[in-house]
Amino acid sequence: MTEQPDPHPVTGLDDVVHQRVRLGILTVAHQARRVEFGFLRTALALTAGNLSQHLTVLEKAGLVEVEKGYEGRRARTWLSLTPAGDRALRDEVTQLKRLIQQIEQASSQEDA
């Protein structure tokens, strides 16, 4: 029986999470716990439509919860990570760390 090598770390990256904007959304939401749509749009330098599309993907995947309401007379939208979103972000960071470690090990072997 031949031993199968560990899969490459890139195979563990989640296509929903790994996309640059969605990773940014999840990261900001993780740090803030609850983030307002306008703040997120500004922080990530996105248009409202672009941010809305990415939030829809994350919401359908069960990674964020979107809450609409009012602050005074102004309509507001807030989002927060779900427990699944928190796990998905942590898993993504773990896979990225594995990938970085693999690259650094290969570079140090080349330098030796």
C-alpha cells in the first residue's frame, strides 16, 4: 500500500471565503462583531451594489447574518458573522498559514 501525500494546502481553501472582497468582509465582521454596511463599503472601497452582491453570496452560504433596521429615521443594514462564518474564516486562515509555511520551507531549502 502506497502512502498518499498530504493534499496541497491550496486544496483546502474555500472558494466562497477566499475571494478577496468576501475575505475582507468576513475579516472586518470578525473584528467588529457587528458592522454597518456603509462602514464596510468605505473600509473595503466598494460600491454599494458590489458589496450587496458579495453579502448575498455570504448570506446564502450561511456565513453572515444581515439585519435591517433604522437608526433614527435612516434605514441601516448591519451584518455579523454566524458561527459557521467564524469557523469558515478560522479554517481559511489555517489553510493560508499552512500554505505560507510550505512556501517558506521551500525558500529556506533553496537558500541552503
